[in-house]
Amino acid sequence: MKSQDIRQKFLDFFESKQHTIVPSAPMVLKDDPTLMFVNSGMAPFKEYFLGNGQPKSNRLADSQKCLRVSGKHNDLEEVGYDTYHHTLFEMLGNWSFGDYFKKEAIAWAWELLTEVYGIDKDILYVTVFEGDNEDGTKLDQEAYDIWKQYISEDRILMGNKKDNFWEMGDQGPCGPCSEIHVDIRSAEEKAKVDGKSLVNEDHPQVVEIWNLVFMQYNRKADGSLEVLPSKHIDTGMGFERLCMVLQDVQSNYDTDVFTPLIREIETITDTDYGKDNQKDVAIRVISDHVRAVAFSIADGQLPSNNGAGYVIRRILRRAVRYGFTFLDKKEPFIYRLVDVLTKQMSKAFPELKAQKQLIENVIKEEEASFLRTLDQGLILLDSIIETSSSKEVSGAKVFELKDTYGFPEDLTDLILREKGYSYNKKEFKLKLEEQQARGKQASALQSDDWTVLIEDEEQEFIGYDALEANVKIVRYRKV
Ligand code: ATP
Ligand code: MG
Ligand code: MG
Ligand code: MG
């Protein structure tokens, strides 16, 4: 089954269960001080769960673009090294706002996976919150009793608070969750080690695919729990992981979500994926990062020197450096992947096609400008390592690399770690603070990289009028 069809089947299924299908919200958040990017399917609906406003239907479903590169969920360091964490990924979700609860959420998840998608139930495990009496949370017996109607009890595992209890923050709506995990190892491997012992243990073929959150409590300021008058369902399934299972491959990167990009990287860089471990990591990193950067630009966030824009710049520079060091690409090439990406994804995400030219131009320019200093920066970093008297190099020197050569701190950290080194973080921070203090004095006027001319909720984003230096002008059209 092609990834396009897998996504569509999810939406069709929940539509048949009276859900309203909504498009993905933009990934870049402008007015949430607690979050820079949407990092889960529920983020755009947060206010509804808090009781502010009403969704257009009390049953919704969608495929939400998520980015996990900062804050509470930061998977950046895993990306490329493992085969199932991405920076940008799609989270398929269905929601009930005070409507259906555990019985339906579990029944439908099971029906979709085993009947619609035809997944063999013998590769599935489910987890149930086992409770922690100190803070009033209890075993989720209700979920356990529902699950055992579908799956044998030896495949229902008990989970702790870290994996099986979801909270929005210190206060507010929260509740237990049940996760669905798959074990796609060979029969031979399964005979050697019981799958149960590998759930939640970072095994690349025993992975979590779907999280069903049952919001049934409100956490009060004193830490105690009260039962919510109306209960909600919030689910999130990793689309690329689901594709891995349904396409019968062992890695997200072997699904048709990634193979067109990987083939293109192989052609451009004259390498073969699957032959050399270090090159494979680089190819995975680049195919992942180009998606994150392209989708962010399409959503209106350009690379820049601060805030969300700097996160995007760091991701792109990370990709450039992997190409430079491990695939020997000394000139811009990542922008050339945008064409393949657009062809493949724009049916589901038309914003990519609408912004294609801008995305290519921005990525190409960013690549070119970083490549101009990357070579010299790497030479300098080598000399820092050579002249360092300990395995911890100077924080001031790492700061100089950032300041002069545009090496983001995490990139330098990554390169140092590859060589068995670290750097003095305290010293780095001090230098950064000194510079920021100087900057504040020098200019009272700070210009951001967002310039929105007119905007309200009833408008549709249609593009950029101009792109100049760090200023971008966004037009909106009434819909
Ligand atoms: P994991 O334990 O694998 O890191 P998670 O528990 O952090 O996942 P949730 O917050 O429960 O993930 O998100 C719901 C679903 O989104 C997960 O079950 C998984 O399928 C998917 N998912 C989470 N993080 C990523 C990621 N970085 N890349 C791709 N898919 C992801
Ligand atoms: Mg995680
Ligand atoms: Mg998990
Ligand atoms: Mg989870």
C-alpha cells in the first residue's frame, strides 16, 4: 500500500465514524509563548481541551505536521542514527471533545489496524497505565478490560507514568494513555528474545506506533486530581512508522515516504545507500532535514538568526555539514531535493507546491552562505582540538566558531563528540551573554523575521510578496 493511500485510509476510516476531517495546522506557532513548533497532533487543539472555545465538531481527525527539535520533545540527536525518529513527521490523529471515550477509541484503533490495514494481531502489544497511588492516579482498569476483549492478556503490558500518563503541564487536563507497539522482527529473532521485554527499550523493530490518550482528570494547583466533567480523547499515530509496518520494511527510510528522496541524494552525490554506515547516516539526516526545512519555509518560517528561524537554520546547517563531510558535497545540493519532495507530498500538503520556488531559493542561498565558511571553520575546529590540552576544549573558541563562521553550538558539539571531545559550556554561555548584552545596548530596535501585513483567522495564507534580507512580507487572502 502506498503512503498516500495509507494516509487517506486513516482519514476515510474516521470520516466513516462521523469525524470531521481537518487540514494540518501550520507547524510554526506564532502566538504560543510555551511552544515554538507544533510537536504533537493535539497542540493546535490545546485551547479546546482547556475549555476555551468550541471546535467545529466534537469529532475531528487529521494528519498533523509535527516538529520535534526543541523543548520537551527533542529528537534531533536521534535523527539519522536510528530509523524511526524524525525531526518533521506526520501524526495521524482522531479526537473526541467531550464525546466518545475509551470504548470507542480502543475499538476503532483496533478495527483500523487489524481489519482495514490488515496488521496481524500477533505482532501487536498494548500498554495500560499501571497507576501510582501517591498522587491519586490509579491502574487504568477500564482500559485493561476493554483491551482484553481484543487482544490476549499476555500482550497487554503495564506502563509507568513516564510512558503512560499524559499531562499538558503542571496543571490542567491529563489522563492515562494506552500505546500500541509493533514487533516486526523476524521469527528467528522473536524465538531468541521475547518481544515483551523490548517494548519501550529503543529497539528499531519493536516500536511504538500509536498513543491513545484518555483525558479524564484535571490536575489542580495543589497537585491533586479531580475527575473532569466531560472526558476527551486525543490520539497520535506516527505516519512514517505505520508505513514501515504496512510496507513490510525494517526502517522508516525504506518506505516510499523517504525512498524517492534517498534515490535523488544517491544520484546527486554518486553514492549508494546501504553500503557504508557513516554515509547512510548522512543520507538519512539529509532526507529528514530537507523535509523539516522545506515544510517550515512553506509555513512561513524562514531561517534566521533568532527564535524559530534559528532552529530552522541549525537544522539546515546540520544537513549541509553531513553532506560536506561524509558525502563530499562542497556545493549547494539540498535545494535540488525540493522538486522530488514537492512531487511526492503536495497532494496532501499543497502549501509545498505553492511555495516551491521560494523554498528552493531560500535553501540554496542558505547552503551557499554556510558553505563559504564551513571549510575554514572545520579547519579551525581541527586546530582547536589539536592544541587543546584536555578532552574539553575552550568554550570561548566554540563561541568564536559560531560568531565568525556561523557554526551553531549544537553542530560544533556534534563534531566534537564524533571525535571524542566536549567543550566548556559555562564559558560558552558567558561569551554569548556578553555578546547579547552588547547587542542590546547597540540597538534598542530589534526587527524580527516575521512581518505580517494583515491577518485574521478567516484568511488563507497565499504567499510572499517580497523576500528581502531578513524581512518577509506575507499576504493573506480572505476565504
Ligand atoms: P517514542 O517513545 O518513540 O519517542 P513518543 O512516546 O515520544 O514516541 P508520542 O508523543 O506518544 O511519541 O507521539 C505519538 C506517536 O508519534 C508515537 O507513537 C510515534 O508513532 C510518533 N512519533 C513520536 N515521535 C516521533 C518522531 N520523532 N518521529 C516520527 N514519529 C514519531
Ligand atoms: Mg519520544
Ligand atoms: Mg514513547
Ligand atoms: Mg508515546
